[in-house]
Amino acid sequence: TASRASSAGPDQICFIAGGRLLAQGCPQEIRHQALPGQLYHFVPKKRQESMDFLAGQDWAAAAFASGNRIRFQVPNNGLGEEQWQGLRAFASGPVEPTEATLEDIFTSLQRVMP
């Protein structure tokens, strides 16, 4: 649910799942709370193998499939060359930073919902 104060976008939003309020406030504040760090995406060579690889990495969090891409979070906002090389082995193209969508934020909030 969003309340628009101007054409630039909502100044306040809320996320509701299962009748429960997950978060409410400024979109940027909620994004930084739900997905701290940098979000990346790539087209995997093999989806399940890529997801398994990311699940085993302590530098990656919140990996999920979105369309033909895999999106994942790097909470500390830093990847070394060793991590990049390992990750590139699973990508069929570039691994790029991306902005979090409202869907990304909602997915992240649902993961931590008790």
C-alpha cells in the first residue's frame, strides 16, 4: 500500500502479509533496514547450482530467483576478487549491481517474519 504525496513517488509505504504489518515508513528507510548493503543480479548458467553456490557463501545473503535472473544481497557491500571469480563461474553474463524493487523488499521482509 502506498500513499502518494507527489508525482516523484510515495513518501510513505507499508508492507502487509497475512494480515500483519511488516514495515511502514519512508521507502529508503525500509529498503536499508530490509536489504542493507548492495543488491546484485545475474543470469545464471544453471539456476539451482547458482542458488546452491550462493547459499554456501558467507558474503552473500537473501538470494532468490526473479524471472531469468538471480538476485542476491552483499550486506557488507564488498566483494574481493576471489568471490567475483567464483561467482562469474556461475553467470552466463555480467554480474551487476541493481536497485532494490518493492518486490525485493517485500520478499526480504517476509523471510524474517515470524
